[in-house]
Amino acid sequence: MQLHCHSQGSGPPLLCLHGHPGSGQTMAVFAEGLGASYRILAPDLRGYGASRARRPFQLEDHLGDLLTLLDHQGIDRCRLLGWSLGGILALELALRYPERVQGLILIATAARPVSDHPPTPWWEMVNTGLASLLNLALPGNPWVIRTLGSRSLYRYLLHQHTPQAYRRLAQEGFWAYVNTSRYAHQALHQAIARGYNRLPDVGVIAVPCLVLCGARDRHITAQASLETAAHLPQVESHCYPDAAHLLPWEIPDKIASDISRWLARQTP
């Protein structure tokens, strides 16, 4: 299908792939940090955001959509940046279509994703709903963060409960969640049920890779991310001690700086 795509900046193309739930708009933090030097392309994946899905699909269908997008944009080969599910799709593109991939930036993701998220009690679900709605009305309000946010499911997504991170949740995260279709949920759950594991395969990826993870990540653990890094032939990795799954929203300046420095060392 033809994907709705957010585009910003100029220079070499960088295809940015969002997580689940998500949308291309949630990748705006990378456009803000890198758009001065790179052309940021951030599509809404099939079943997310404005890329409406009208029937069930498989996780693998995203790959054909992304190749069609690159063809439509006249891009033969580019670097990919993937956050969470987006990183898994970036790995799949590199494995299946290596001629289209120039490098990988993998954020809070893994070739064999492992979670240590604890069971969710009812009161955390209630706090999450209340925190989301109040944060939507009062983005980044310290009282909302202190009273509800840090006692909700956000405590597993964030380690640094900063106003800037909660403003991102209000402006981008809330709407990405609302606009994630049931078909997107189904496709991801089916892939998880099959026991997704590409760790034995990633050793053939011959392009430079950058792996970034938060030490406090409970959704895809830092250990799983670093395990992936250990299997990639050309890799640089960073594990940030005071960040979790939403690390680009927690420490955006540090993430942008480390990505920019890595990109500057790569061949054109």
C-alpha cells in the first residue's frame, strides 16, 4: 500500500521507522535533531496513523510497503533508523534486501526481543488512563507527572519523568495510540506468538550499525539490545543508565548527538 509519510530536512535520506503503537509523527524528535543535515522520511506504517488498513495483514507486509515508498521517493539505498518495532523492521529489510540498506540505527530494539515487564494491576491501568487524559489537557504538568504518571504504566516506558517527555506523550504518543488499528495489534501479537528470533541471522548484515538502548527498559531489555549488538559484525553500541524504552524523548539531545557523531563517521 502507499504509506502516508512525514518528510523534513534536506541531505542524504534517513528512513525512520516508528514503534508500536506509533506513527511517523512520533519520530519528529529525530527530524528536530538531524533534519539540518539529513532528509528525514518518517512513514506511518500500515495500520498506523494515516496509513489505514482495511483488512488483516502480517508483520512482513510492512516490508513491501517500505520498498514501495523508497521506490516512489526515488531512493535506491539509504540508512534506516528504527525504534522498537521499527528496529525489527529495519533488521528485516537489511536481511532480506541488503542492496537497499546503507546502515542501521537501532533504538530500544532487538533481533530476539525480550521483555521483563511485570503484570499490570488494575490500579495502574486506571492511573494510566487518568494520567493520559490529564496530560493531554495539561501537557507536562508536574502534579500530573508526580501524582499519576509515575504511578502508571508510564513508569515502565520512562525512567526520567520530565515535562518534555510528557509533552511528547501528549502531542504525539496519545494520538499514535488512538490511531493504531486493531489489525496492527493483531499483526504484532501474531509475530510475538510465533517466537520472533533473528539473532542467528544478523551476523550476515554487512553494513555499519549503531545500537542504542536504555538500561531501565522493561519492554525490550537492554540485555536483549546488547545481545543483538554482540552478533552484528560492524557495530557501535551505547547503553544509557538513566533511560528506558522512550529514551529519545527522555534524553533527546544526547541521542541526537550520538547519532550525528556516528553518521559523520560513515562514508557518503
